[in-house]
Amino acid sequence: MSVHHQIVFIDEPHPVLAQRLMGLGMDCRFLYQATRQEILAQLDHCHGIVVRSRVRIDRELLEAAPALAFVARLGVGVEHI
């Protein structure tokens, strides 16, 4: 049985990123318009998060994602993590 890691996209990256991750069998979820509360409610099986700056990656968000292995920050800097 193959494992499909769930990747949550909070902000929209270059389309190639999502295409390649899906090509590797990742389960990509696109939450570009979701509120913070809606995002928090969908993180229980999340393996990775792709974010720019719309949502702050703080303790509350990290605790909502117990399976989280990585946060990919689009752009430059880490002021939102």
C-alpha cells in the first residue's frame, strides 16, 4: 500500500511545484481562499505546508498539524514562521 503525503497549499506557487508534487504521488490540497480556521481544521493529516505570507505559521497552526514534516516558504525570508 502506497502512502500519499498530503501537502496543503495556502498560497499559490508557480504551477510547476504542484504539478511535480502530484507527479510524485502527493495529495495536494489547495486552500487559497480558505480562512485561517478552515485551514486549521484541515491540517490533521498534513505532511507539508506551502505558504507565502497570508497565514502566519505559529504555535496554534503547528499544533493543529501533528504529522507536519515541513513548511515551504514561497519568497525570501522567514518572518512569518
